[in-house]
Amino acid sequence: MSKASQEVPASTSPKYEAAGDFVSTVREQAQGYLESRKSDVARSVSDVAGAIRASSSGFAEQPHVRAFFDSAAEGVEEFSEKISRRTFAELYDEVDAAVRRRPGIAFAAAALAGFVLFRFLKASRMRPVPRSRAVIPVEVFPLPDL
């Protein structure tokens, strides 16, 4: 037997099979994580639709305004259902296509989202109390009687 016929191809060696198993395991876990986040997003969007519908109850005397809120809630609910039905890859492809069609709007939306995120993070940070308004404890030692 020649040495060439004894060699194992790289694709079937145990080392490469273990690496392939690891990669497939990581890919499956990532897909599971993305699917669970997708369902969380769909649930959040559905909750927004419920909030829109609940806010329309204050406009019982104004049917046109209430119809507007109901229509908006239905649109948001449909969006939530679309998120639930599609795979993450389909959602990614759709967002990618939308960004390619209208890059200016995508840039403006990203800038707005970044600004909102910045303001939210800046507002949640603890701010120092100005020294003029701070209550500084002062220990007063008794004076000796003279």
C-alpha cells in the first residue's frame, strides 16, 4: 500500500469533524436565540398595538379619531404577525432590500435611533448633585467652656 492511499482526506479527519460539529452547534444555538428574540419583538409590537387600541377609548365622542387609532392598531398587529410568520433570514433580506432601495431614509432612521438611544442612556446615568444644593454633613464639636 502506498502512503497516499493511507492518508485520510482533511474533510473526514476527526479534527475537522469536531470543528464542524462545533460550528453547527454554535449555528443552531444562534438560530435558536434569534428565533426567541424574534418572538419577543413580535410580542412587543403586539403590545404596542394593544396600547394604541387602548388609547383610542378616550375618543369615544370623536369617531374619526377613534377610527384612525383603530386603523393604526390593526396595521401594527399585521406587522407583528408578519414578524412571527417569517424567518430571521427573510426579515434580514427584507431590511437589506429596503436599505438598498432608500439609503437616505435608512440613514436618517439610524441617526434618529442613535440619537434616541444616546438621550436614553444619558438620562439614565446618575447625575452629580451640584455642590450648592448638596447637603453636606457637618460635624460640630462642642466648644470647651472657658
